[in-house]
Amino acid sequence: MKKPDEVIGRDLEWHVLERLLRADGESTLQIGIVSGRRRVGKTFLLTAACKAVDGLYHMCVQDEGDLAARTRFASAIAAHGGLGGLIAEPGTWEELLTSALEVAERVAAPGRPPLVVIDEFPYALAKAPELPGLLQLLYDRSQRGEGPGGRILLCGSALSVMRDLLSGTKPLRGRATVDLQLGPLDYRQARSLWGIADPETALKVHACVGGYPGYRRLIDRTPQTAAEFEQWIPQTLLSKGLGIFTTAEVDYLLREDPRISDRSAYYDVLGAIAHGSTSLSKIGAVTGRSKDAVRPLVRTLKAAGYLSENTDLLRGRGTLTVCDPIIRFDRLITAPRLGQLDLGRSEQVWQGMRHTFLSQILGPHLEELCREWVHRFAPDELGRPEGFGAIGTANVHDRTGRAKHEIDVLAMDGKQITFIGEAKATVHRPGIRALERLEHIKALIAATEYRSDDAVLGVFSRTGFTPELRTTAEHRPDLALIDLERLYAP
């Protein structure tokens, strides 16, 4: 089952689906779970899989009554079987699921097991909570040779609901062959998605919308140059009334999770973290809540994929960060100026907030991509196929110099420090002083319980390097210089 050319990235995910849909003699029913936040490309991937094997694809509808939902599913089954028309009496969910597998078997591509995809499954589950139990019944019957076989993929954007399907003593626990959680495309794949040749522009666009393929449908034109980017922001992300307007999009994302009822509390937490409150106590101080009140809010946002923790690898502490780019952009740029944006002053707002974008969004985002490069691409590009170990950040104290050094990129394998890196997003090109700083940090670490003798020193820069540093790097195999061209190199 060849992956279609229009599916960018997703090699691992496609391989998992290909294995599930392989004709390997396993004729009994197998169930898979596919989850991921809105706009991540779940539907695009699954419809491509259905097309490849002539599978049955059905999309559930939010706030649809049970009878209407069963009627639409019955019509989709009939249409897939070539019968067409609406179904007057849809039958029970058990009958519908059985019919879907039987019809899919008749239509399936030669040599492939029948496939049924039920997209946005949580919508149907809200009106028919018995569905997981019915799927368990069909699964168990199939294992005994008493029911139809095939493959059923359940897909959904409500991550808490989808993860709960396989938890504890739930009916589908232990019965799912596949549990596929889709994340965003990596930054190189996102560049291909948008078709941006200039790496500087690709970096800025990624800092705004990340690697979510669904945003491509909401944006007519993607900037290709720095000048176009300056026009693109006020004409898209800051333009109230458009589907990509960030505040409307963030509200849409938060509504997707049934656990998020009081959205104002979650907005407060997201805003506090975006502005630099990285611990529960700091978030509580800013939002006027106790740590105990903040903790479940943070836990929910982390489970939804909107927050993450950057771990200080040397101290074992984590700092919270808003990892979803469009939410971060909204909380830092859009939300503080909603009143002006209501008046259509998007260009004026952007001019006034550009410094915030450069310092609080673009700089930290470049650091994130540098850590991703070490994790995802450096093992092959630096000739270390086994990888660099855990990737994070660190703070190193220099007691002699009475200073604290922040490390943007740190990798370690056990007690061995494998990579020490610094990321520069300013217009000033780093030179020899950047290397001297890394060497000093390396020596400070060597004086602790950790070993740093074989560590690679990496300098990342948005604007290149001085000639002196480039010349030095030619004779230093332990020094890697990574500009945007190299960061985005295929």
C-alpha cells in the first residue's frame, strides 16, 4: 500500500496503517484508535487509507441526535455498497456496525481486509455510550469465529475521550491493535507543506501556526519572503472575521475537549504561561488561584497537547511552556489587542507587537527547533545514528564567577553530556565568544558528577556566523555550526 504523494510526512503512521491493512491471514476483527488535535491531518490520512483499500469512511456530526446519527451511518453503508438513497429504518448500532463490516468486505480491494473508519467517534459516543461495549461484543464474537472480521478505525479530536477508550476496565482495553496519536508535522515537513523556499520565512510561519496541515485550507496564500510575511500576519492571523483569526481558532480548540467547561480559567493559565509564568506557584500568583486550583487546569492542557515541560536535565526540574504555536501567538499578540482588532486596525497592532513576536515568540521557537534538530536530524547529520540521549535545557551555576549560565540545548546519555548548544535568534552573528562560552560551560559541567569530554558543541544562528567562527569550525570536529540553511536542509 504505497503512501500517496499528497500525504506529506507521516511515514511512520502510514507504515502502521499499512501493517494493519495487510492481508496476512488474520481474518478476525481488529480495532484501531487514531487521535490528535484539530487540524493535525487525521481525516486526510484516513481518507487516503480508505481510498487505497476501498474502505468505508464515515464522519460523525457534533450535536446530532441518535436517530439522525444512525440514519446517516446507514445511508453511508448503503452508498458504499452501491445501493444509494436514504434509509428509512436504520436499525440498531449493533446491526449497523455488523452491516458496515459485511458491506466493506464485499467492496474491499482484492487481497485487503475490509476497512471501516468512523471519524469524530466522540460525537456518536455522546449520544450512544454503548458503542464501545458493542465493539467489544463484535470483537469477541469475531475471535470465536461467530462474527464478521475486518478492521475498524475509530478517530477523534477530543483527546481525553479517545484516550479514555483504552483506560482501566473500559470495554476496548486490550482489544486495540493500533493506538495511533498524530502530532504536528516536523518543521521541515511543514516547510514542504507550505511550499516555502526561504528558510527565514519558513521559520516565522512555523512559529505562528506550527506543523498543522489543516491550516492550509484556511489560508489562501502563504508568504514566500520576509516582506510578504509582514503583510501576511495582519491579513490573516490578526484579521477578525477570517477562519484563521487566532482567538476564534483557540476558542474552537478549547471547545473540543469536554473537560474544558470554564474556558476563562484556561485562558488565564495559557496567558500566564505564555508571558513567562512557568511554575504552578507563579501561575497561581498571576491568575489569583492557589497551586491546587491551577494544577488540574495545567494537567488538562498538557493532556490536550497545548502545554509541555522543558526539562532542566541537570536539576531534574521542568518549566511549563505553551507548545501550541497558534495558542502562544494568540495569547501574546492577538488577545492583548482585541479591542483594536475589533476596529480593523490589524496592521497597526502588528507594527506595535512586532518586538513581542521577535523576543517572546521567534526566539524561544528557534530554541525549540534547535532541540528538535538534535533529537530528530542530528543523529544522521552528525554521524551518530544511536542518537544523543535525552534532550532538554539546563542551568549551570558558576560559583567562582558568581553567574548562572542558561543552556538552550543540552543532550545527555546517562551521566555523559553529549551535546551543548546555544541558539541565537538576533540579527547579530555569533562569533568566537559564543564558542568560548560553550567551552566554559563544558568545563563547569566537567567539574560536577557529569562527564562532558566528548560533548559536541553546537552554535545555532538565525543570521549566520562570523568568518572567524567559521574558520575555527573547519578545524574543530567537536564544533557544529547550524544556520537556518542547515537547520532546514533536507
